[in-house]
Amino acid sequence: MNKVITIKLNNLKIGYKNKNIHKTVASNIHSQICSGELTCLLGINGVGKSTLLRTLCAFQPALSGEIQLMGKPLQSYNDKDLSTVISVVLTEKCDIRNMTVKELVGMGRSPYTGFWGKLNKKDQIIITEAIKLVNIQDLTERMLHTLSDGERQKAMIAKALAQQTPVIYLDEPTAFLDFPSKVEIMQLLHNLTRKTNKTIFLSTHDLELALQIADKIWLMDRNNGIMTGTPEDLALNGNLSSFFQRKGIVFDMETGLFRITNNYSKKICLTGHGYKYAMVRKALQRNEILANRNVVSDICIETRTNEPDTFILQLPNKEAILIKSIDNLLSQLRSWYQQN
């Protein structure tokens, strides 16, 4: 599918107006969002993610600058027209009783039928398709209050799909979910951009998932404004490395993920590749040992062995030792350091 620019921000300033006082949250925002892409907004608490999202949804006005939606200024849309262009899934838990999943998804048709409007055959087909897209056919007649958090979130996404808007905004869609459900929802949203060519934009604190699944990342920072790009470009140009620089978190270029800053007191040469290499490196770093292929050290660990859970430890002036687990490897190293 051809990607087109659906949202464009020109010199946008966001914040709040209170009588004669303007509080600016972020300014000089220039960016764009395309159809067929999952874009994730990342930033620390209080940086203005929710303010930006509310401004993009037209829930509050921009202080200055322009938001273009589908080639038209956002302020040129009336509420009725806007409801056929933007659908929104908010953070709050859906705690509605006495309503089935199908009835909730059907509420997505209200921009076309009116709140009390009757659903026709075409509406029913659209509702069925929306439910199918998020794979909750077996939940159709279930009451909402009987669903798990993940199932409820899928129902809310189906409602947004039934609204048939080219743009879907989500505010922290994985906030109340366990980790497997977080992954499932993020993968679902990514797949929906491919199947429907919709623009899906969400704010999230799930940094690692966003870096692995999103097509584009918006990094919102008080000092640098908003930095945008693919996760890989943001890694290569250093923006990810500087993002949490003062928060005790560093971006690991070798894995493409963030990790806690470690204070290293020792160094070990670690060779190999794949998951065994990554797991040993992680365990050593947690124990204040810098370990990678580029380290020069008298101690060397080789992870390239034929057996899945074995490693070769080479200590100075000793024969190489075959070790069966990372736990035993750490014990051997502790003994060595205590004696030397």
C-alpha cells in the first residue's frame, strides 16, 4: 500500500491557556505521520505526551502553529466531520456493565447513525469485520465486565476500527496489561497498520516494545523537543543514547535496547554470538564486569560450544574449564577474584 502523509505538524506549540496566562509545554514541533505506519510517542512523565496527544485529537487547542489532518487544518473540521477521521482509545479502563462486546463495537458506528441510530446491514458487516480484525470473534456475546484487561482493550480497538477512520490515536494502550498482553496488543496494532493502511499513533511507557515493534518513534524531551525517526536511525544518530543519559539508563548499540547503567570494576574478554553470548554478557554486567569481544583481558570466556548450556572459562596460567551454567561461571569468577 502507498504511504501518504496523514498528519503534519508545522511549528506547533502546545500547552494550556488560563485566562491571560499561557503555559507552554513544548514548542517548535515539526513532524509528520504517514498512513500504514505504527508511530510511538515516548518520553518521561510530565514531559507533555498527554498534552500533545490531546492537542492532536482536538481535545484542546494548540497555542500556536498548525496541525494538518488529511491535508486540511485541524481547526477546519467540525465535531461531526472529525469523528469520521479520528478515533481515540483512551487509557482509562472500560468498566461498562450490561453491554456485550458486539454492542460496544457497534458504538463505533455512532458518527454515521447518531447515538440512538439503528444499525443497518452495512453497519453489521463493518462491526463483524472489525471484530474479526482483532480476532475476538469468540468474545462477541460476552459482557464487558467479564473480560480480562487485554480482552477489553481489544474490544476498544475493534470499536475504533468500526468507526472507519483513517487515523487512530491511543493513549497508553498497554498501561494495565501483563507483559504477554502488552506484546500481543502492540503486535496487533502493528499488523493493523499493514492490513488496513491506517495511521496509528500511540503514547507509551513500554520503551523496549516500542523500539522493537514501531515503524517510527517520537522521542519527546524537554531540552530537545521532539526527535523523530525509525528506531534504527535514532540509534545510529545518537538520539537514543542521549535520551535517558541522566537517568541511569544507557542505550546498548550491540543489542539495540536500553539497559541500566553499570559501574564496572573488572573486565573480561567475551567471545561468541547469539543468545548464549547475550545472556553471559548480561549476567557479567549485572556483576560489574564489562564483557564483550573488544575487551583486552587475561580472563576470557568462550560461549561457542556445541552444548547449549556450557561455556569455556580461561583463567590466567590455568587450563581452560568447561562450565555447565552461568551460575557456576559466576561462582568460579568470584572465587578467582577473591584469591587474586
